[in-house]
Amino acid sequence: MLPKELYGKLKKVLAPPFQITLLTHINPDGDAIGSLLGLYWFLKKKGCQVSMAIPNEYPRFLDWMEGTDRILIYSRQEKQVKEVLQKADLVFYLDFNEPGRIGEIQPVLEGLDVTRILVDHHPEPECKADYIISVQQVSSTAELIYQLIEGLGELELVDTLIATCLYVGIMTDTGCFSFNSSQPRTFEIVGELLLRGIDKDRIFSLVYDNYSEDRMRLLGYSLEQKLVILPEQRTAYISLTRDELDRFNHAQGDTEGFVNYPFSVSNIRVSALFIEREDHIKISFRSKGDFPINTFAAQFFNGGGHKNAAGGESYEPLTDTLKKFENLIEHYSDEINRLP
């Protein structure tokens, strides 16, 4: 739980008729959208005027969630996003800890006279905000949203709709509770969400049994043709070029979760996914045990994140980036090989 005095202050700033805009990060995932929608429906029930905005498209396997049609997407609704931000009294930063994570929305916020609240679970937040709710021990930002509502003393407002949104966030950000979910409180909150009538089996099916044929064929290609195993480093990685993505009609979110598949290979402790973009290489990193992949990402690939789940970027060509990664990870062979 966060300090009681913080909740006292938040009760005042969250009182209607405040105009509130909710923001989350570029390339939003299940936790970003689940947190966004869960908080949106909660604030609507409180009587607040609320808008939601994201930098670019969300994954289409989240299209079924109620309220996605109300999300403004800056890449194609720039004017509307600017309008709701300029009218806002209060802006929430959800599921990101540094300003660059909201892409081209960031300059729009500069100079705006608004109250800012950060709710995030990534370490070392860099965003400037009037109120910061940052707890990296929790599973997800969605879990933090639940704790925020709880701290405000308004859990009675959490209905099946809100609970469903928050469950999506928790479920997806823990890989269906396979990582980042060792705190008993996470499962206590999931139990509370179940009591509010969510259908966890249906939610799972809507998220994970809702992919396109192209996405499944891209996954098969990635595992058969692009999976590289470095046995001496207990490391594996997948890389995909822009041409390969185009060949499979890649859409936003199609490579979500690909980075976790190499862990199905016995003895792998570090995994990475390299995606070629127009002007950079987007990288996802994962690790097992005590190897801090976030430190590795921050030191060598302009990134960061959680101890076992991080992201990064490279502005070198893909082949050079892969060579750099292989050379670097070789220096950590002893450390990785000591992992259980």
C-alpha cells in the first residue's frame, strides 16, 4: 500500500468535474491497454470527463475489449489528441517511466499547465509528475491501478468490466503468471477480480486464441528459420528483417511474446528478439534467474526495464547489431552458466 497521505491528495484531484486524459506508451501491450481501459471505466463511474490517447496502434488481438473504440491514436488522430490534452486538467502517465516512451505525444505535453500523475511499475522513473505511484515489485501497472482504487476506498466501483480490463493487464504482463508474479498480493488481487465475475478462461481465449493466420505462420517461420542457439552462453535469439515482416503481412502486436519461445529449449537462460524498423532495431530481452537483463540492455542497447524483462534499441544495421550482441553475451558466459 502507498502512503495514506498520498491517497488523501489524490481524492481531491480525482474529484469531478475534472477533465482527465490518460496516456500510455508507444507500441502498447496488454498491460498498457488493460490499465488504460480499467482506469478509464473507473473514472467514468466517478463522473469524471475522461479521454484516452496512445501514440500508435494497439495489437488487434485486444480489439474485443470494451472501450478500445474510444481510444484516440495520435498517428492518425493528431488533432483530436492535441485537443483533449489542451483541455485536460489532469493527465495520467500509465505503464511508462521515461518521457520518450510516448513518442510524438511528448512535445505536445511540454508547456501544458496540467497536473500529472505517473502510475508505473518499471524501475527508476524519469518522468516529471506531480504525483508518482511507482512500485516495481508489483506484477503490472494494472495491479497498481487496482491498488490505487483500493487506496482511494472505492473498490465498490470495480465491476466486471473494470475487473476484466485489469485482469488482461496482469495476465499478459506476467506471461499468464509464468514470470514477474511471485508476490502473494498479485494472486490475492486476481482472486478479488474473480469475485467480480470475470471469465478468466474466456479472457485467455480472446487474447491468446485470437491471432491471425499470418501471425501464426510468422511464428513458425521465426522458430524454424530464424532461431539461433548459442549453447555455450545458454542464449538464444530471433531476428526479423522488414522484408520478412512484410512477407507475413505483419501487424502491430504480431511478434508479441516471440521472445519467450526460446526458453522452451532446455538450458536456455537468456533470450532476445531483434525486429528491424525503418530507422532502428527494436530489441526485446528476457532472462532467467539472477541475470539482470535490464542492466545489460541499459549499458549496451539504450534500453532498460525489469530485471528479467527489458527492451532496447540499436541504430546500427541488423547484422552489426546481432554481431555486437553475440560478442557481448560471450563476455557474460561465466555468469550465465552459473545460473541454475
